[in-house]
Amino acid sequence: MAPAIPAAMERPHFIGIGGAGMSGIAKILAQRGAKVAGSDAKESPTAEALRALGATVHIGHAAEHLADDASAVVVSSAIRADNPELARAAELGIPVVHRSDALASLMDDLRAIAVAGTHGKTTTTSMLAVALTELGLDPSYAIGGDLAGPGTNARHGSGDVFVAEADESDRSFQKYDPEVAIVLNVELDHHANYASMDEIYESFEAFTAKIRPGGTLVVGEHAGARELARRVADRDGLNIVTVGESEDSDARILKIAPNGMKSEVVVLLDGVEHTFTVSVPGRHYAHNAAAALAAGARVGIDPAELAQALTAYTGVGRRLQLKGEAAGVQVIDSYAHHPTEMTADLEAMRGAAGGARLLVVFQPHLFSRTQELGKEMGDALALADASVVLDIYPAREDPIPGITSELIIAAAQRAGADVTAVHDKATVPDVVAGMAKPGDLVLTMGAGDVTDLGPRILDQLAN
């Protein structure tokens, strides 16, 4: 029997329903029987998937899209205050609910595993969702990307476990009260909302304070995650499980053996070695899988069975996702947009390339992030054989005077990188086709709409 639908979510209207986080909540509510409606800026496969579940999806934002009998308007932090549907909600007296509160309400009465961290949240959440499904546990899940197998980012399941990606960018993850929380890493990011590492730690501490009594915090080997564990170690009723390659790790990674686009991983947990395959290259993905293993064990899943089920994970959209091959050139898509993520994915692809040239099409994401981390992004691009750098994707931000992708290009050139600036995104397929040779790997990288270029590059290569 499906959990009850919260009263405020019986007839919800989502502004920006096509977004990764918003669409997941909308899908689960629709599957539970709610009358879901919403709007988005443009048509998309996500909009069609929501309509297939019975949701009403309007294209464009207009006051008349909001039904008078809506029980609530759901928004994310990306929705501006002058949105016409938001203004209409105020006129009608319809309550406005943040996306995080809506998601938190869906996890009530279920055994929640919330996955947090500056990087790796989507992958680790996906690994757990796939593995628990493989074991027949039928979990519910809400993820920031589409799983390669089922092709969706969210599902209402009949089991008692709910796996959710917990977003720290706007502090909204502080709304959740999970039984198990995973914190993979803690770094300074989201500069429009956090001014310092102290603020970041305070936010993560508030998140861990919501872990249910007797629950567990699983922390990765990243220095920031271990510092967080140190800060909350004396909290009553909190169990802490460390994951990593160091000898003092509770879930110790004994081996990561690369094998093309896969890795064989051995993890020692509670005195037992577990060997399994991770179907994505790179050390950071092996660490994500080990964290998933440790978290699953803490909600009572047999770790031996879970380790084998993790092998069923075949990837998630935009996380080193192979888009295709043409003229002997493979095109792979990466969501990496923070220097740490960029470095990790480039190193992973360098290891999997077997000597092939690595070409990158990078689109910086956010003016504030470029202002703070542009030099580090440029340094990361030095790991590629050649890079094309696009203009900054603004997302929700207004331009900052003097902050352009030239900051990244200059830093990359100082680091010895071969970098080409391209201001017209439409010309990228021609540029890349002129650079690429049979055997090369092309990586489209960034959190914006650079992902759209993969198929176009493949078409140009084929021609």
C-alpha cells in the first residue's frame, strides 16, 4: 500500500517541473495518486514522461497555468520572486512549499538514506537505488539524474527504504531526517550561498543533526568529510562509519583494479572481504560504491548480497556517459563543473583511454563559481590533450562584471594546456570534428546545456 499523500501534496503545482530535482518529486507523487500539474520553460523528454504518468505540464510560465484549486505551489531556489505563477499563488492564498519540504514529506514513515557531499551524490544515490532494486527490495528513490537502466530519476516503490540525493547548495538538505546519511566529501562551493568553509561545515553539521536517533553517518575519505566526522563525533546516539583506503577506515577499500571502462573493487567490511565490479572508471566511483555498500549494510541489507547487486549499476545520465561513436571517435558526457570533479573525471578517462588523445569541450557553470575557482578549472583542463572552452552558463545568476571564461582559459594556458575559446556554441561540432582523429575520446563537460552538443558532434564526425 502506498504511503499517504500529505494534504498539501494532493494537488501540487510545480514551477519548473522539468528540473532534475522537481521532476523526481512530481513523478513520485503522480505514482502515489496525486493530481500533479506544473510548468516548465521548454518541452523535454522529462515533460513527456510526466504526462505519461498523468501529470499536466504547461510550457512557459503564465498565471493562468496555476489552477485555482491547487493545494500548494512547489518551488526550488532557482525560481525568481517575479515568476507570474508565484504571484498568482499569492493572490489566491495558495501555500508555497520548497522542493526540499515536499521531498521530506515523501520520506516520512520510510527508512531514508540521504546522500550528501560536494561531489558524487547522484552516482552514489543511483548505485543504491539500482542495487536495492536488483535485490527485489523495491525502494523509492529521488535522484538528480536519469538511471541508465530504468531511464528515470525517481520512482515510488513498495519497499520501506527511500534513497534520496541531499542537495547542500541552498541548505535545503537540512530539512531531511534520514536513518542513514552519507557525506562523501565537503568542499567550498555554491559561492552565492556560502562565504567560507566555516559556513559549509555549519550547514553539514545541521544536516547530520537531523539523523534519526540511533542512526548512522557514513563518511568518505575526503579530508573535509573526516573533519565533519570529527566535529560531530561526540553526538549522543550517532554512529559513524568511515569509508576509504586508509587502514583506519571501517569500510576499507583494499583494491581498485582498472579494467577499461570498469574497475574491480575489494572492500573489507566487518572483517569480510567483498569483491564486485564498478561499471564506471575512476577511483572516485569506486569510493562511491564502497559508501553505498556501507550505508546499505546499516539498514540491514546483507553486504555480500549488496556487493554483488552493485554490479548491476551501469551508469547514470551525464556521469561519464557514452553518447556514441563516429569515425572512430567516442563522445562521452560529464556533469563535472567543480575543479575536483573535473580532475577526477579527466584522470579516470585518462586511465581508461589506453593512450588515446583526450579532447574536452568545457562549459563553465555560474559566474560566482568561475570567479572563485576559475584558476583551478584551468589547471584541471591541463590534464586533457586539447580543450574547447565555451562562455559561462549563467543558470540562475546575473553576470558579474569582468568575470568571463577568459579567466579559465588564461589559467589553463599558464598550466601548459592547449585551449581554444569558442563563443558560439553552434560552431563547436565543426571545431571538434576538425580537431578529432580516429581513436580520440571527446568529453563534453559541464552542468549547463553543453550536454546537447554530444549528438551534434557525433553527427558532424559521421559526415
